[in-house]
Amino acid sequence: MKSYIIKRLFSLIFVLLGVTFLTFLVTDLAPSDSAEMYYLSRGMTPSSETLETTRKEMGLDKPVIERYVHWLDEAMHGNLGESYHYGNSVIEQMSRKLPNTLKLAFLSLSIVVVISIPLGIFTAIYQNRAIDYFIRFLTFFSISIPNFWLGLLLIYIFSVKLGIFNVISGTDLKGMILPMITLSLPLMGSYIRQIRTAILEELSKDYVVGAVSRGLSQWDIIVKHVLPNAFSSIVTLLGLSIGHLLGGTAIVETIFSYQGIGSMIVEAIRVRDYPIIQGYVVWMAIIYVFVNLIVDLLCFMMNPKMRLSKGERL
């Protein structure tokens, strides 16, 4: 177990280094001048002499590898640079926006889990019946709706026409309802379909037939036998969803003017605030890397076949 964790940690460290280097290289190749954007974001038009001096102060006259090593050293000490647009450090700016995104993602995922797991089990139990076809149609419909279109539709109906919610969403519970629905609905469809598939796969196995022959009730079979065996698929799905929600809320937050880290990165891209962009990519990489690590470890502990394939005794 320890050797497996160490190997995974080493591989993830290389992934993080690769992501940060590619991000640094791409931003360096961008046509905009970082020194010029620093002044333009503050409403100033610098002279050529000022730009040249600023480039030297920012280290832009040095080779890209040297600048990357310096940036990496600063990042390891908790310094991701200073935002051109917001006028403060990247860490400080992200720490202001991150709690709102975390709250929105957590509540959205809670809604998805509470609704999707029971419906997925229900459709598997009543396979190929009218209720199964109806729920499967709804899931297909929810998966097919783009987030941006759903968000605009909800604003038009509930904010413009009915006046129930404000057009600009706040960070209180009422202000988060429409963004939560926009994030949750497409995920619900995907969850229900994949949970249904996982449950049906387990129900077709021999141990279920044996449990039925021993007189166990359907509820006992589902709760005590089928769900634990299907849990690894559900955990993998949860891991992917956490990464998606924490890193992929930019469009939804922008549509609802929600003050989270997603809307911040859209604004940073608009004004070419490269330190913020680099910090956001690092954040995204860390989230996906460590969520995948946790999911792998959970699946490793729950699945005896994986432990045996790694040479660990049961």
C-alpha cells in the first residue's frame, strides 16, 4: 500500500510540473506584452523607456527556462505573483473568490448525489418498464442541454418573467439556487445513467442469483451486496464531478454574475492578466491531480483485485 502511494505521488508531481511548465510556456508565447498589460490594466499608457525598464524589473529579458525556474521557486514558497488587473497578489485574490466557488460546488454536488443515486437504483430495479423509459428520457434531455443555454433560460423564466430571483446572483442560498440548478441538472442525467448501468451489471452476476435463492429480500441484496460492489464506479464518478465543479464553473458563474473563481478567470483572460491565469491553471491541476489520487486510493482499498494486481496480500 505504501509503495503504491509513493509511486502515485511521484507520478503526480511530474504531472504538476508538466502542466505548470506548459502553462508558463504558452503564456510566454502569447502576443501580448506582460509589461504593457501591467500598465494598460491600470489605465496608463507607458513610454518605450518605461516599458523597457519594467521588462527588466519583471525579468522578461531573461530566457524562458530561467524565468520558469524562478517562478516555480516562488510558487513553492506560496508566491504566484501579483495580479495586473486586481492590484494584489494572486494568492490573495484567489482566496477571496475560492470560498464562493467551493460553496456552490459542494451544494450542487450534494443535490446531484441525493437525487441521482436513488433514481439510478430505482431505474435499474424497474428496468425496461414505463417509469424506467420516462426517467431515461429525462436524463437524455438533461445531458443534452448546454450549461450556458440552461442558465440563460432559467434567468429569463425565473428572473425576467416571474421575478422570483435576481438577475445577478448573490452568495446567499436564494441567490445560489439558479446556478446550482444549472450545474446540477446535466450532472444528474450522467449520474443516473451510469449508476443504473453499474447496478444492472452487478444484478446480472452469480452472487445475486445465489442471494435470491437464499431468500434475501431485494432491499437487502441491493443495500448489502450490490451497492458496495458498485461503489467503486460511483466513487470514480464523484471524483470526476468534484474536479469538474471546482474548475469548470467559469461559464455558469459568468452568466449569473456570481463572484467566484470561475468568473474571476474569465475576467483575467479578457484583460490578459497572466499571473491570475497561471495561478488558476495551477489550481485546476492540483484539484484534478489530488482528486484522482484520492479516488485511486479509495478504489485500491475497496477492490481486492486491484490490491492483488499490485502484489499486495489480502
